[in-house]
Amino acid sequence: MSYSTIFRSANDQALRGRVTAACAQEGAVDPNLALQAVIWPVCSASDVEAAYASALASDNPDPGGDETVITDGMILANVQAALPEPTE
């Protein structure tokens, strides 16, 4: 695990957009606010970090936007684990 990779992925605009979309799909009232709560746990998840690091090592120009690198399923599973439960 590399802190540098986690930092780069957490600031990758394409990945941030995909994570925001997952938050919206999961019912977040304010998906942009939810992004702030989940982006670091998502990017530091071992599967996401390893995939992102591998893509960087192979010179992928868009690791966060490439669905073959980080799948929607990976994003969804990590968002669901990190997204706070809605309060009533």
C-alpha cells in the first residue's frame, strides 16, 4: 500500500465523479457531501489501491476513469461500506 497512490486516487477527478455517482445511486441526499465522507475510505481500500497502483505502473493515462481498472462493483462495495447510514 502506498500513501502516494491513495493520495493520487483520492484527487483523481474521474474517480471522484464515479464515487459521487455511486453515492447518489445509494440515496445520499447530497452526493457531493457524501463524497467527502467516503473518498478516503474508498481510495484506501486494498482492492482499489492495488488496482490504481497497477494502472499507474502500466502508464494508464486515466486509471480513475477506466472501468477495467477500478470496476463499478469495487466502487459500490466500498461506498456501501463507508457511507453513513441515513438518519431520520
